[in-house]
Amino acid sequence: YIDGIRQHGPILRECKTIPMRERAGEYVMLRLRTNRGINAEEYEKGFLMPFKPLEALLSRFEARGYAKKEEDNWVLTEQGWLVSNQIILALNEAQEKSTPLAKKR
């Protein structure tokens, strides 16, 4: 890295592209650990994955007091934070079973 900077050459030896589905899972995991939460439109546009399977689960978590919808974003409640790993795992499993959306022309 340092040689690349000093010599104005390549900095990276290799670069790996992260698959869209994996990136979507990381979005869910990271954003639910913030007070910003996850947004259906942002998720679908950014990752071309359907949000409905996740929203169905989030609605069930809402009924248990673990999640809530604030404006257009889903966030975890204080009780949800305590079981956030299980919630994120369930959402990622639902996402893994879903079929990607078709690209709009």
C-alpha cells in the first residue's frame, strides 16, 4: 500500500465484488443497529430485492414490541435491541429466500 502511494502505482492487490444479496444483508444488519433504521424504498432501489418479506416479519416483531415504523423507516425498540441478533438473523433468512426484483428499463 505504502509503495503504491509513494510510487503513484496500484494500491490494491486484489478487489472483490460483494454480491448484491450480501450487500442487502449488510444494509439490514448495520442500519437496524442505528436509530435510522431501514427504509423499504431505499432497500428495493439500492439492492433490487423485495422488501415485502422483511416487512411481513417486521410487522410481526412490531406486534411483539420489538420493532416500530417511524415515518418511512423501520427501527428497533428498546426491547428489540435486546434481541437484535435474532431479529437480524430472521430478516436475513427471509431475504435469502426471496427472489430479486427485475431491473426496470
